[in-house]
Amino acid sequence: MPDTLKDGKGRGWLAAVNSEQQLITRATAVEQRLASATDANYYEASSDQITLTDAVETGIIYLKNENAGKVIVIDRVFFDFWTSTGGSGADGTLLYYRNPTITGGTTVVPTNCNFSSEVVAQGTFLHTLTTLTGTHWWDAYITDKTSLALDEGRIVLHDGNSFAISVAAPTGNTSMIVNINVAFYYLDTSLIE
């Protein structure tokens, strides 16, 4: 009696073999961010609108992974800068930090992008930090009245790792609203090994 490969979901389908004795298969590719959103593992953490009243560097948003079973992959960063009062409008800075030391901050509850799910993100998520120090590896020149989205997708936070973004408003600033949103998903690395 020949061996038979059957559908594992009980639908009665059998595997096909071509004339070269090769198993016929078909695969469907799905972006990880879409799969994560469908699986209720995709989130957005927002600083909400923060008013900077000077040009001093201010910690805007902080994310720390506290999920031993999964890594956080930062997928996208969205940022908006409103008109600066008193500022030159041409010389602000946005900085990314790797595993910074922070104090203070207001708790952020990341939104699960699968609106049918109540699964909450595991970690520490803060905005409007009191202090932020450490190693920054990337900075960007900013002007007020800017709105951008940056595709990241390669920033990975293992359990205990953290990521933060700070902003220094344009020189002479007395009032400028900023809002930063970080979109991220949890990934079980055993699925891609």
C-alpha cells in the first residue's frame, strides 16, 4: 500500500506529485508586520503632543522590552513637529538612543493595532522623560512644520533592551509641539531560525 500525505486539517485533501516524482507545494508570503497585526502582536506607542518650551534636548519617548519569550522589532517611527515660536525653524535635532539611562516619564499604554484584541504590550513605555543619557547612534536634522514616517524594521530589542528618542527644538524656541509614535511588533525568533 503506497504512503499518502493527507491534509492535517481534516479537509480530505491529498498531496500531489508531478511526473518527476516531486511534491507539488504552494506557499503564501505575508509581511511579518501584517502577520503580527493579525496575531495581536503589533502595537503603536505615542508620546501624544508634548510642548517644548526651550531648545534643550528633551527625552520624548522610551520603550523597554520585558518579554523573555519574544523580541521587539521597531517597524516604523512617525514624528510631527509643529511651528516653533521664537525658534530659528532650521536647526533642531532628533536623536535615537540605544539602552539609555532614564529618569521620570509618564506611562504610555501602547495601542494594539488588532482592534479586536485586548492583549497588552509587555514592557516599560514612557513619554516626557525627566532625564535621558547614554549612547546615541543616530541624529537627524529637523525643521519645524515637519511630518515624516521612517521605516525602521531592523531595530531589535531583546528582553531587557531599550530604545529612546529625544528632540532638541530649534535655537531660540519658546514653544513647539512635538509628537512621536513608534510602531513595533513582537517576534518569536524561533519562527525564523
